[in-house]
Amino acid sequence: MPSTFAHEFKTPTFKAKVAFRTGLFINGQFVDGSDNTTIDVINPTNGKVITSVSEGTAKDVDLAVEAANEAFDTTWGLHAPGTQHSILMSKLAALMEKNADELAALEALDNGKTFNWARNADVAGSIDCICYYAGWANKVTGQVQEITEDKLTYARHEPIGVVVSTRISASRSSS
């Protein structure tokens, strides 16, 4: 079972206790990596370990892609209208806005930025990005092209499936 990171912020700009799981999020659950290894998260301002997070391996990526493909093929992909995608992305943006100070404090701790920079640039920019794509999610349409006077083709824009992204911060090192 993945551990939980807990931290109490006592700064002039943010005072609160935060906690979250440090595992990999695969198929709707937080899990340890398949090799049970972790990566230390280092505070760049003092070089001390903040916490350790589960390390994902190629096997974990395969499991995540398999789960995502299953969701894409059965309940998400073409089975969910663009309006549903838009609503869910808008909910994510609203949750990020509601918890923006907490996200900014964590970003500042992880990257050594000031709270205000993290809040007004990183977190605000992330929220804006999610809102932007939420706005487009229900506007993807096809096009009809006239090939000849008696023939038409239809171009249908569809989701392509699972896309994998990884993030390795300069403030992390393997344990």
C-alpha cells in the first residue's frame, strides 16, 4: 500500500496541513510500483528529502496503458460525448482553483519557487490550460469535402487513444 505524504505549511503566505498518497495512480487506484522502489523528492532549497514517491517502471507503464485502453474502448473514447469530456475537465479545473493555494504550496516546496510565483504562474497557467481544452472538448467536429461533383468524403476527428507522459523533476533523485 502506498504511503501518504503529510506536511504542515507554516509560512506567511500559506498555513495549512496537507496530505496525499505517494503511489502510482493506475486503473482508479493508488498502488506501489511493481518493483516496490521509490524516488526521493529533494527540497532544492536545502537538499533534504521531502518524501519518497513510488517509482514507475516499464511494467507499470504497460499496466497503466492497458487500463487506459480498456477505459477508452469501453466507457470513454467514442462512448462518451464531447460534452461529458468538457464537463469533467471543467470540474477538474474548478477543483484545482478551489485548492490552488495548496497546489501552489506543494509546487513551491517541490521546486524551490516562491509561493506567489507558483500560485500566479504555474497553478494559474495549469488551470487556464485545463479550461482551454475543456472548452474544445465538445467542439471537435468532422468536415465534408467535395472530391468531385458527384462524390463527397467525410473527415471524422476521433480520439486516438492513450497518450503517456512522464515528469522527472530536477529536484528528484533515485533511491
